[in-house]
Amino acid sequence: MLIHDYVAGATTYELSNRFGVDRRTISAILHRHDVPMRRRGLSPDQTDEAIRLYRLGWSLARVGKHFAVDPTTMLNRLRQRGVRTRDTHGRSRP
């Protein structure tokens, strides 16, 4: 079921939520069964939209969830674009 759903288009995040396990566990299961993994990065337009939402006050976690990517991925993408980020209290990071 898990493999079938992934091949049919479900993301590791969706499967993680559905089965109640960490997404890395989902990835490990898929790798163990030699399932080709999809890399779903953000397009330039999606990155532009993510920056816009972040500047509106959305958290990295919220923006990441919106685009189905890890918040750390969002942080890295924003930093690559030179966006100044905030800590969890809304203060600018150095």
C-alpha cells in the first residue's frame, strides 16, 4: 500500500502523516524496495512565492508545509536568495 501510494504520486510527507511514522522511515522503506525516489525541489516561481509569504510573516514551518518541503529546506532556499531570516521569536538572525 505504501509503495503503491508513493508510485501513484503521494509524497513522503503525506505517507508519513497517513502511517504515523517519520518521513525518513518512509524513505528508508522505499529505498529498501528499490523504489526510485522523486526529488521535489522548489521551482524559481515557488521560491518567489515562499519569500513573499515569509515576508508576510509566515513561519518557515508554515511556508514549508504549504509547499510540502522541510522547514530546513525552506531556510536554505531563503538564505540562497539572500533573504534575512527570523528566529522563533520573530527577531532578525545575524
